Amino acid sequence: MCPIRPALEHFFSKGNLLALRELALRHAAQYVDARIQQHKSVTGKENGYAGGQRILVAISEAAGGEQVVRAAKRLADALKAPLIALYVETPRAERFSDAEKTQLARNLSLAASLGATLQSVPATSVQEAMLAQCKELRATQLVLGRSRGKGGWFGRRDGIVRDILDGTTGIAIHVIPFQDAPRGREWRRLWPRGSWTGDVVAIGAVGALTLAAFLAQGWISRGPIDLLYLLPVIFSASFYGFRAGLIAAIAAGIAYNFFFLPPFYTFIIYGPVNIITAVLLVVVAIITGQLAARARAAAALAMRSARENAGLARFATRLGAASTTEETAQLIRDELRSLLAVQTIVLHRSGDSVEISAFGQTKPKLSPIDQAAAEWVMEHGEDAGLGTNTLTASEWQFRPLKTSLGTLAVLGFRGPPGRDPIPTERAALAESLIDQAALAHERLKLETDMRDMEVVRQRDSLRAALLASLSHDLRTPLTAVTAAAEALSATGDEAELVETVRSEARRLNRFLSDLLDLTRIEEGAVTPDLVPTDLTDVIASAVGDLAKTLAGRKVQTSIDPNLPLVRADAVLLNHALLNFVDNAAKYSPQEEPIEIIARMGRRGPVIDVLDGGPGIPQGSEQRIFDRFARGETSDRTGGSGLGLAIVKGFAEAMGFTVEAARRQGGGSRFTIRIPHDATVHVSMEDIA
């Protein structure tokens, strides 16, 4: 039976085929989605189609909102789709209790920590905003929460879920039931929240109108007075909210009844017409006040949204103009302090710790707990400090500026005593600002790396040109010197001097050859001629070429007779092996043997060169192949530090890899690994 058949049957099994099909469909959907987004950005037209999955989760102030966010995250992970957390800010947010504001901040923070993209949309209707965002974002999955309790007064949450279900088509909606926290004395929530100043102004406005109408009733008569009472109601609701308008409406009804409906100066009403007039006055006043309050709240939301968008645009523009890390850090600190209205600092890594790099007029002193929280954020890339789950005793809340390059900086926030570091209503704005700050740091880091790479490239180019010039200009006179030295013949005391001249000339010639080879490698001029090569011949040739260097040394070779031919450049492979053996001879004692082993590894043929020297220093297994890197554990001289760099360059040009390791019993092991696809298998049919 063919040994490949079980592997093929396993690969083409039903489960693997389904997984491959799902992967192919997902990649196709991502490609189509990218094209749709490109078409929309170019034409500005909304086609209504979506490629791939998009998960949209609704964030609320409910205590069970964390369950909804986690369920949406599990769904996004299962579908490998992006997760968008949407919070619809309505005028009702002004009436949130402290507990609800804290819970909303926790839900938003949880969504951000799970990798969701936060979006905050001001609107007067949750249903309309959710439906509009589903269309705008082309969401394919919508995750909502539904309380098992009463769902607020008159089943408000149930109504939101029901309206969204009725108003959407083509979107999968997931309703996550949860047990909301008990509210306690919920009847108080019927009475709208407001300021006592507005209540006093409402009553004062009604009183002033009543006095003016009472004094002018002989001139204007009592007919149009009921309509005049709409003025203080509209005024109070427009400037102080619905509660002030409601109080003004009730006060207007009472004042109109008491002063202008017979019997006068009593709360008794005899005529049916008067009853209808009084009731209609109160109802119309309440409706008018409600409409005015909604218009005021909508205008306030729109103005705040416009201010935040303008602030984000200004922030992005100023960040784009910043050119240094210090300037960027101070700009981030100033803008976040202005937009979030909290004390802000920026910290950067300094050695093994983090230090404050941007602050206000005075540099705050961090306590040991604050310092530990900031370092923990820099190390782990997660929030820490006040209002988080890590080092909560800190007075600051620290947030990471995390990018694909890692955590580049840390932001610290501290609010007034007794308040959250970041106000709940600015949580989404804070996330957007932090993301922009992280992108600015990433841009600066990439620009710095590009400048450093350009400097290195220019330096390498100059060095390569210098090396090439030296190697070529010195080759001709050195060849003459070497030939003259080899032709010299001397006896007696001059024999040792002549041999020294010959050996040093050879060494200088080898050094220039190494320079020339390194220049060829760096310029990409090495083009290997890959032909079937016998490793036995290569090893024998290398040992023969180093006969003088290895004179008096014991060289042990062990070659597997079943090794196949390999596709290699015999000259480059011979040169690489020469450098390995020469390196072993330089950095090992004369009495220690040098071993050359050619064997079949798990992934292809392997050539090992082992010596009994002091070994490679721990941690320098990769650095030893750098240019001009020399052994640090040997007191012998004579090496240029280019041999191993040349070996690596030649090996990589042929598609091989090289390794260096420290032997447990002492000494070093240098390895050339040949991939399996470089082997050549010759059958009897090919020979025939």
C-alpha cells in the first residue's frame, strides 16, 4: 500500500474539506467586502450589500450589559468577524443615576478591552439610531439585550427590541436575556430629573405672567390669557428641561383657575366650559413643554456631538503636524485634558521603568502603587489603576497606547475626588482619542525606523563600495607579493623569516578574498549554479584544500553512504565548508580532533563540523554569523571575522540554512542544513 495514501485520505476527509471550503468562502467574502468599500469610497453611493460578517452589539446602562457584550464577542470570534459596540446617547442619559453611569462605563470599557470598536451616536430615538447604524455599517448580525424583569416603566426595553425586530430585514438579530439588577423605588423615576433653579424660574415666570395679566385684564380682557400661559411653559422647558416645563404647566393651570375662571379666587370650577378650558390649558402646556424640552435636548446633543467631532478633527490635524515624540506627547496631554476635562499625563519607557514625559504646569509625583500600575500597563498592554481590575488602589487610571508594534506609551487619567477618571458620557470620545494618540506614536516610530534604516542602508552602501575598492585595488600588488614570497628560497636564520612572509601573504590574500566574496553577497551578485552534487566529494575536496592548515591535526570524517545527491553549487558549498573547518582549526587546541559528519536528518541532509574548543558564548549563536564577529573565548588571532558571514551568505544563496550551537561536552557545532526538496533521487531506470 502506498504510504502517501493515508495522508491523502486524511487531507481530503469530509471535515477538512468543509474547513477548507469555509476558509475559502471567508476569504472570498473579505475580498468582496473590500471591493464594496472601495466602490463606496469612490462613488459615494450606498449599494446596501455586505461582504463578510459584521457584528453590532448594543451597549446600555443595564447591569446585564456585560453578558450581552461577552455573548457578542463569542459570536464575533466564532465567525471571525469585526465587533462594533454601539451606544445610543439619548436625552434620557441626563437622568441616569450614579450606579447606571458607572455600569455604562463598565460595559463600554469591557467592550473596548475585548477588541470592539466603540461608537457613540447622539439621537432622540434608540430604535431609529440602531436601524440607521445597521444600514450605515452594513451589519449582518445584531446583538441586543433584554431584561427578564419589567424592562423599565411600561416595558420600555421590550418596546425597543420589538421595534427593531419589526424594522429590520436581512439582519440576524440575537436577543440575549439577562437578569437586571433591582432598581429600588423605581416610582421615583417617573418624576423627571432637573435642577431646583429651573423649578424656581418656572414658578417665577408663571407668577410674573399672572401678575401682568391680572393688571392688564381690563385692557385685554380674559379671553386670550389662557394662551399667554404657554409662554412661561415654553420658556422654562427650552432653557431648563422638561421638569421645569411640567412645573410651569401645572402652575399655569392652577393660576389660571384661581385668578381668571369664575368663581374667582377659588379652585372651584362651575361651568363645563371652564373645566374644559383649564384641562386643555394644562394638557397643551405639558405637550408644548415636552416638545420644547425634546428640541432643547436634541439641540444639546447635536451641539455636543459637533464639538466632539470638531475636537477630534483638530486633534488629528495637530497630531499629523507633530514631528517629535516629545511634541506629540505634550500635544496629546493638552488635547485630552481639554476634551475630557480630567488631569492627564503621558508616560514613556525609560530603561526598565516608565517616566512621565508630558504633564501640566507641575509634574505630579506618582506613588509606588501608581508607578507599579503604569509599569504593568506598559508590560502587559492592559488597563490598570482606578476603575479597573488591576491595582485599584492607585489614584490614577492608566491606559496603554497599543499598536501593532506593541505598547508605545501609557496615558494616565485622574478626575476630581469622588469621580471616575473618565466621565461616562465621554467614554466613547476617550477611546477615539486614545486610538488616534496610539496611531500618532506608531507613525513616529515607523518614521524613526525608516530614517534609521536609510542611514544603515547608506552606511552599508558606502562600506560595500569601500570594501570592493580595497579588494580590487589591493589584489594586483598582493598577487605580486605572494608570488615573490613563494619564489623566495632561504636557509638558516632567514628560512623562518621567509616562511613568515609567505604565511602572512597567504593570510592577507585570504582576507581580501573574503572581502570580495562579502561584497558580492551584499550586492546580490552571487548566482549559484545548482547541479547534482555528491557531498562526499565536497567534503574530501575541502579537507584536501586545507591540507597545510590541518597539518598535524586529526580530522575525523563520517559520511552516511546512503546520502542522496543534492542540488548545490559545488564551488560555494566547498567554500562554505572550508570556512567552517578553518574556523574550527583556529578556535580549538592542536591536540583536539575536528569532526566532519554528513548524515540524513529529518528534513534533509545535514553537514556538521565539530571542534573541541572553548565553545560559542551563550546567547551568541546567531550573532556569530554577523560580519566582523569573532570568537570571544579564544585568545588566538588571525581571523577577519568574515568567514561565518560568508558561509551564511553562500548557504542562503543556495537555499540552505546554517546553525551554530555549543556542545555539552565542550566545543562548538556548526551545521549546514539542506532542505529535502534540494535532494536528487536517482532510480535504476534513470541510470539505464
